[in-house]
Amino acid sequence: MGVDLDRMRESCERDQWCVDDFDWSGTPVSLSREQEEQVCSYYVNMSYIERLAGALFLSLSERVDDPRLVAIFESFHTDELRHSQAAAKLADYFDRHHYRIYTPNIPMLRFMPHFVNAIDSLNPAFAMSFILGGELILDMALLRGLNQYVDDPLSRAVVEKINQDESRHLAMDLYMTEYFARIGRRDASKDNPWLGSDFWGVLAWGPGFFGEVFFRPMQVLDPTQEQMRAVINRLRRFYDRASVAANPAVQEFKGVVNFLETPVGAQLGGALEVGIRTLFGIDLGFTRAASTEAVYGRDADERSRTVPALASV
């Protein structure tokens, strides 16, 4: 994906905004107690997720040579800090009745330092892959789902400004995925540092973080899984482009997909999906949208009858 880095840098400098640009003195839409508690919890956690994204962009800014890329990623770090502040303000805005004190998800807090340390020691292509996937989930699924769930004018206006920033981020995510494909495994020593303690910290705290902060909320905000399938489908289509084929993170993603499409992999994946749904109540059925048949196959119409709204993705 072609990006004019000089124009992107100018856009990053020109299109800044402040959370105080909005009038926070109004009253949010009326919500039930359950909805208010859910929305406040979601935004409190989101304020930390945005800071995690900011840390990843800051790490990238320190690992690229082009001064334009450095400036762009530093501005993205600033964007994410602003998004964090906006999410915290939205949590306070919707906290009309003060039903309880909202605290961040504990597994998320345990996960974050291990994840950032692990990313710092990985080939930067993997950091970009995590950022791309995370921003697709935030932009296309979580934020969109929250806006539809509460339908509040101020929330919509704030999220619109966040998404304007995220559109720049996403354009650069796609550009850098192609960039890391062009340079290949230039730093092969940093590809798989999975014997360190940070990897085990990611494994230990990751399921609780992703389950409670992303997947379980999306079952409330996106019960048909339409938006999550759109995220997976879009990621798969981009990763199938020839221009990213040499990217090491893309290669590992496609390796997992290819394995899951073998008879043994399909059985293992199906059993894992059922087990997670049974034990934890989390439905990962949306991941099937990454399959070759769901994205390109002739039986996509048949799948759409068993997986709601797939045909519209």
C-alpha cells in the first residue's frame, strides 16, 4: 500500500485534537444499571489498551531509521495517549449513578509489561502485526459496537475523532507490513525469543486479558459476530497479498491457518473452540471467517446459513 510519508507526517501534525475540545458537562443517554456498569468497565479497560498501543508505537519509533517514520510513530504514541484520556473521560461521563468503583482488568495489567518486553525483543514485523490486529478489532469492532450499544451523541463524536486518528494508524500499519516484507528477516536473532520469562507471562495472563477485555464484551456488543468476522476476513485478505508474502509475521499467521485447514488441524481447532465455549462461555466461532472457504470458497453461501451474517461480511 503506497503512502506518501511526507504528507502523512504533515497530516499527523495538522490533525491533532484535545479531549477538552468536547463539552463533557452534558447528561448521557439513559442506560439500565447493567448497561451502565458494562459501558463504564469497557471504557476503563480501553483507556489501558490505548496506552498499550502507544507503547508499541513508541517501540517502533525507536527501531526504524527513516526520520519521517520516527516522527510519524511518535505522533501515533501521542494519539494513543489522547485516546486513553478520552476513554477514561467517557467512563466518567457514563458513570452517572456511581454503582461501583471501576477498576482495570487484573490479567490485562499483568499481561501488559510482559507483552511490551516480548515485543521489544521480537522482529518489529511481529510488533506491527499485533498492532494491525489490535487496531482492526478496536476500530471495526469494539468502538463501533460501543457506539451502537449506547447511541450517545457525545460518545459518537469522541469516537469519530478517535477513528480519524486510527485511519492514519491503519494506513501506516498496512504500509509497514509491506515494508517489513520487503526487508525480510534482516534481524533473524530477534524473531523468536520465546524462552524468556516474558513469553510465559504472556501465556499466563493473555487468555484472561483477551477473554475478558475483548471477546466477552464483543459477545454483548456484537452478538451476531458480524463485526468480528469482518475483522478476521479483512486481515486474511490483506495477508494473502503477494506484497506481504515475505513478512515473517504474515508467514507465521498463514502457517497456522494452513494447519487448521488440514483434517487434523480442523479437528483440533474445532475441539478447542468447543472447549473454550463450554468452559469459559466465550464463542470464538468468528475465527472461522479466516478460512480459505469462508473468504474465497464456493460454499460461502452455505456457511452463511450456519454462521449468521457471513454473506454480508
